[in-house]
Amino acid sequence: MLTRAYQHSLNGSQLSAGRPVLEVDQVSLRFGGVKALDDVSFTVTSGHVHAVIGPNGAGKSSLLNCISGLYHPQQGQVVLHTADAPAPDGTPGQEHRHRLTRLSPHRIARLGVARSFQNIELFSHLTVLENLMLGRHIHMRHSVLASMLWFGPARRQEIAHRQLVEEVIDLLELQAHRGKPVGSLAYGIQKRVELGRALCLQPALLLLDEPMAGMNAEEKEDMARYVLDVHELAGVSVVLIEHDMNVVMDISHRVSVLDFGKLIADGTPEEVKADPAVIEAYLGAEDEDTDVREAVARQGEER
Ligand SMILES: Nc1ncnc2c1ncn2[C@@H]1O[C@H](COP(=O)(O)OP(=O)(O)OP(=O)(O)O)[C@@H](O)[C@H]1O
Ligand SMILES: [Mg+2]
């Protein structure tokens, strides 16, 4: 399926496809009186694009924060599965379970969980290439400073990292932008750079929080294609948060739906689309939007 030979695997997981890679088990998270997550359980399968959808405030980002260690749920646990490299005869390597729920974000990143944020978190004055190189820092034995000074082992390390970063640039078609400061780029391209930075970690699991938010239909379609490329060409397992149900239906293997912190559906895109609870949650949200639009229109008339 590869269109060109990649020297580096961007997929950091050694799990066989079809094995569970992430288990979210009865997770509850409260902020004062608000139940951001209420007894949420589902499993992400290795090799899948797993979408998490739901209306505003449903708990999607909170869920991602519980996986990546920024929030610690009061109840339940999140377990990441990893595996050792397969034996030369192809026998799958031994599997390991990691309880993420009490680990720091740094430890979780070292286990191979990479993420992008709902609001772009890049160094806007640095170039695309520099931002992506910083995405490699977790794998670097020599400091960024030593790499810059360009000495012996640090230099060899820099070259290997640079090759991997160039492959990410190639996969995400960022060649034309590589030397430009990120802050000077169009919003849609910045979102792609963020995807690239997460990918530079060679993730065992990639968490994307609304990578298509704020985009027009054409940009969304482009981004969906890059996410698919990441999955198909690089073989990375992805948890994809998105607001717009239609966007995820084409590219996901499985969809979990949150509403007011509760998991209201979990299944194939077809199953979820036909689920009355999901239709209700989304129609309800649309009604609200309509109310807001009508209120704004009325205000305009009154003025
Ligand atoms: N750090 C926090 N402190 C207090 N309340 C929070 C915090 N983070 C999230 N919440 C609350 O938890 C609920 C879920 O928020 P969350 O951001 O997870 O929703 P979301 O599904 O990502 O929404 P959106 O589609 O708008 O991004 C909301 O009621 C929100 O106000
Ligand atoms: Mg969110």
C-alpha cells in the first residue's frame, strides 16, 4: 500500500492490528457540580481510526485530557496496551498494560501517546521544520543545544531525526512551507503542522482534538485525507475528536458518541448514524443553533 519507501516507521506501536490498544473503563470526571464525564467505557482497536463525536460541552476534550494525563478522573481507569517488537520469525512480541490514569503527561507521551490540541499550540515564530524537530525532543538523547552546535554523536542524531521529520513533511505535503514561520501560514496549514508535530513522535496512539475545527468544507476534506494517509500509509492508530458527524462517518472504523458526559452510542459509523439517541442529541443541538440564529435575527430587526 505504501506509495514510496519510508525509511522510518511513523507508527510507534508493535501491537498486531486488531488488538485493543486503549481501554477507557468506567471513567468519571467532575468539575465541582459539572459531570464532564459520567461512567464512560469503550475500547480503541489497534489499526483503527476511532472517532469521538458529540455536541459542544459533551466532554470530548476532557476525555482526551484524561487519556493524555492532563486531567485525572475521580473514577475509572484508562489502560494503554503496548507490545515488544515481534521475534525474527514473526511471533508477536509480549504485550504490556499501562494504567495511564495516574501517570504524568510526560510519562504518557514517552509511552507513545501523542496529541494535537483543539487550539493550535505551536511556536508561531519558529519555522515548520523547527516546530517538527521540537516534536522529536522526546526521542533525543542529546540536547537541542548540542544538536545546534553540530558535534559528533549529536550531529549523527540530528541527521537521523531530520530524515524522519522530512518524511513527515513529505507525507503531509508541507514541502512548500518548511522554511516559513508557522505564524505566517494559513490556519488550515497550521493545523496540518500540528498533526505533523504529533506524528514526529512516532506515536503508538495519536489523539487529535478537532483537527478540522474552524475549517471550510474544502479544508476539512483535505484534512480528512491527511488523517486517512496517516492511518493508511503510516499505519498509526488514531482517536479523532470531531464535532461534525458527517466528516467522521467516511473515515472512521468506529464511532463513540458523547452527550452531556455520557456515552450514548458506540459502534460502526452506520450503526451510530441510525441510533435514535444520537439523532436526538444532534437534532437537539441543531434546534439550539436555530434558536440562537433566530434570536440574533430578531435583535437585528429590533435595532
Ligand atoms: N478545566 C475545567 N474546569 C471546569 N470545567 C471544565 C474544565 N474542562 C472542561 N470543563 C467542563 O466540562 C464539560 C465538558 O467540556 P469539554 O471541553 O470536555 O467538552 P467538548 O466536548 O470538548 O466541547 P467542545 O465541542 O466545545 O470542544 C463542560 O461543561 C466544560 O465546561
Ligand atoms: Mg473540545
